[in-house]
Amino acid sequence: MQERMGNPALALPAAMQALTALGKVPAEAGLSPKLLELVNLRASQINGCSVCIDGHPRIAKKLGETDERLFAVSAWRDTPYFSDAERAALALTEAVTRTSDRADPVPDDIWDEATRHYDGRSLAALVIAIANINVWNRLNIATRQIAGAWKP
């Protein structure tokens, strides 16, 4: 595979600054960096973003995440490695990422479960994190960025 162009966010410094600033908001709002990397990895798996599937586990490992949990993110429902709060975040990640898969993209049961584990500020931060990784996935996919070319 050959990339079509460099990453658009790198070509437009204002876009990079905005996306980088947006990416800091969820952790600044108090969400765990390890949780955010699980969310980033799951959305990236769904979207098929090889750059992020390659990069986010590396970041998570540096944060102390275990191989068992990283290997199991795509099967989070069927493994014992995740807390109820993490499961709620991963379910919300899937729903927000797969908006065209159902008539009600984020059904009440998924939203309500997320509200059981996250207060208004944390839930807002989680939704922003999910939206932000989806932006990065789309930039990388559209321009065919190469996995491994950039390593955190």
C-alpha cells in the first residue's frame, strides 16, 4: 500500500493544533488515559484504521495496559478483563462509531448504561474522545496512511 498524501492534519497546522487540543480534553476532564486508549483502539478496529490499530496499543502498553486486555478489546463482551464502566464505554464507542448500523444509532440502553458509570462531565469527555478518534481514523483511512511509519 502507498499513502495518497501526507496526513491532512500535518499539512494544515491549524487543524493539527485543533485536533491535538481536542484530544487532550477527555484526560483533562478526568477520564483515565488507559480507558481512552481502549476506546481509541476499539473505534480504530471498527473503522479499519491500521495506523491507529498499530499505534494505540503501543501507547496503552506505555501506560501499563496488559496484553490480555489489548488482545481482547475486539471481543470485550466475551472476556472477563473489563470493568462494567469500561464495558459501557466500549459499547458507547461501538454505537457512536457505527452510526449507520441501526435506525437508532445510540439506543437508550447503551446511553443509560454509560450514564450509570459516568457523570455529565465524564460522559461529555467520553463522547468527545470517541468523536475525535473517529476523525483521526477517517483522515488516516482516506489518505491511506501507513501503519508503522509513525510510532509514538
